[in-house]
Amino acid sequence: MITDPATGEPKMKRKQLTITKDTKTAVKDELARIRHQRSAGTYVAPAKMTVGALLDLWLKSATRDVEEATASNYDNALRPVRKYLGPKPVQELSEEDVEAFIDWMVSEGRQRGGKPGTGLGIRSVRLTLGRPRSALNLAVRRGLVVRNVAEHVTISKQAKEKAQTKRRRPARPRTSRGTRTR
């Protein structure tokens, strides 16, 4: 047992979980599920951490040994994630939430630079998506969630095609002397 040297008291205390269900059978079923998950090593205790708090935790961890410009890049990439998914509890986050976030970024996620409310480019969406993926990997390593729900989420084919059609106009054709036609 680990004790606090100053007080001699144990440092680690038992954590008590309270289960509230409508029937005694439902409580027994829930207890059996928790015991099974603990023995299988897949149990994750309920936590109230939000996606925003997880992103802050990840950012602190990820920017320890990087240059200031990289840290700023990470922080800027997390802005739309915080805006769209920030208040949601991490344990309630689903693949559908991440897919909806991607669709939002492609359709109306632009906040600055260009016309606000328009979609971002696929490259920007892909780079932004990498940050919450890394943050969720940290959550898996720390036992906050069982799996990374953003790991296998991809940008839809329709979004990619839509982004292709929004690309800049092609340059005007050049004449044989290298000057542009009017």
C-alpha cells in the first residue's frame, strides 16, 4: 500500500460507484456488465471531461517540445473543433458527431480569411481532423475512452467532389509569346 510520508495515510483510496436503475434486476445487470468489462480490461469509469477539456490537455502535452509556430498552428487548428464539439462530453462523442463536424467544416466552417460561413478546403479539413484524432488517442492511452471514434472517419466523396468544383478559376491561356490573351 502506498502511503503519504507526511501523514502516514494511504494515498490511494477506493472509488465507489453508485448505480441507479429502476429495478433491482437492472442494477444487477449493470453490475455484471461492469465486472465483465473490468475483467476483460475494457472498462472505462464514467468521467465528465468535455472534448474542449481533452483538447486543452492534448495541446499542453503536444506543445511541450515544439516551436512556437507549431504550437500556434495546433491551437488554430483546434478552434473549429472547440466551437463545434467543445462542450460535448468525450465519452458521449460518436463517429456520427465527427462526421457531422467534417460536413460542417466542408460546407460552412470558414471563420476567417475569405467569405465567413463558406466551406474550408479538403486539405484544411484533413489537417484539422488530425488534431482531435491525436487528442482522442491520448484519451484512449489515459483510459478516458475505450476507443478513438475519429480514427476511421474520412472525408466523404461528395465533400471532396464539391471542393474540387469550388477550386479557383483556371489561368487564362497564354499566347505563343508567353503573354496572356485578353
